[in-house]
Amino acid sequence: LDLRLFLHRNFAIATFCSLIGFLIIQGLLSVFIVQLQVLLGYTSSLAGMVYLAMIFLAMAAAAVVHEITRNVDARLIVFLNFIGLAVTFVWLGHYDKSASFDSITTPMFFFGFSLAMFFAPLATLAMTGLAGERLIRAAEELAMLRTVFGAMGITLLGVLFFRRTPFHQLDLADHFGGRRFASLDLLASFLERMQAMGMSPNAARSRAAQLIRQQAGILALNDAFLFGAMTFILLAGVIWLAYPSYASKKRSQTLTRLTAEELMEQP
């Protein structure tokens, strides 16, 4: 690693936002597709269809993002994109078991759009003020670090999910078991209804525990998305610490610059 590159303000800020942002995105995508199948009972093909929805707006965004970045301050594009990601994550972070396929797929359209707009503006900011060999080194360094942080995100967001699950499970057990409010014992009425339907007491308790575990997992997944939303709101503020990218838009598109831009935009 060439640590001297981080003396350049725009490279340091753009790299920081790119690494943390990609950590969150990669982690949430990995956790979400697994839990769609585990918690909501989606088949692997149906979970894939949810992710397929990301392509449509992403293709449109990818076609125009470079032209927009050359004519608009990249900080503004990154700011709006990060706010869009935060809104999408809040949207996804408020669903429960009753959410339909359509209601989950809809925010994924916008997720795909924001993902397509994620790389190019940050690459433009990172390249501002760099030239020659330093430009290529910066591109390689950013691409390598982003890959590392993406892998870390899969683990860290998974840890967040699995640490929040028992917290919600205990909270739900206290709530429905009457330990929080003595006058509210929902578990007893639930068990009575299950037994009235022909279930044995043990089977009814097992079903109640299963539902609590499932809902606890959904709430933990919601927490992961809300954590991602808060992170992107903070990053949206950090990006304004960088210098504007107006000066770079008038530069000729040299082969070195185009090569560096291509390296930086690789997911």
C-alpha cells in the first residue's frame, strides 16, 4: 500500500466512503438473500428473482452516470446517491413476515439504481488532483481495498444479524409470556387456541417458539438495514469534506485516466 496517497484529501475521503459504503452494501446483499430463504421461505430461484429486479434501473443508470459525473460536481451525485441508499434501506428495514414478493421487490429496483451510481462518482472524486503513475497506483489500491472491505462486510453484517437475533428473541418471549406486563399474557391465549385446533400442549409450545424465533430473525434483519441506512446518512455528510470535482471534468480523457477509472469502478 502506498500510504502517501492518503495525503491527498479527495483520495482519502472518496476511498473511506467507498470502502465503508461497499462493506455495508456487500454485507446486506449477502445476508438478505440467505434470510429470504431461511426466514420467509423463498426458494433459491424466487430469491434470485428479487435480486434480478435490481438490473432494470441499474442498466439505465449505468448508461448515463459517466456523462452526469463529467458535468456535475461528483460530491452532489454521491450525496444524493447515499441519501437514496439510506431511504431504500429504511424502506427494506420496516417489512415483516406478511410482506409480499411485490412489496420486497419494489425497493430493490431503486437499490439497483443506487448501486449503479455508486462507483463512478466516487472514482471521479478519488482521481481529482492525481496524475501519471500515482493515478494508476491509486486505482489499484482503491480496487484492492474495496474488495477486502466487501469480504469483511459479509462477515460483519452477518455478526450484526446473529447478535441481534437472540436480543429480539428474548424481548419477544418477555412480551408474549407476560413477564413485561403481568396483565398481558398473549402466550397463554395463543396456546389455548392452538390446543383448541387439536395440537398437543408440547406441539403448541413448539410452534410458539418457532414463530418467536422467526420474528426475531426478521427484526434482526431490519436492524441490519437500519444500521446501513444510518451509516450512509453519515457518509453523505462526510463526502462534503472533499474538494469539488469541477476542475477534473475539463481534462482530456487520457488513456491513463480512463484505465484508472475502469479499475476504480470494478465492484
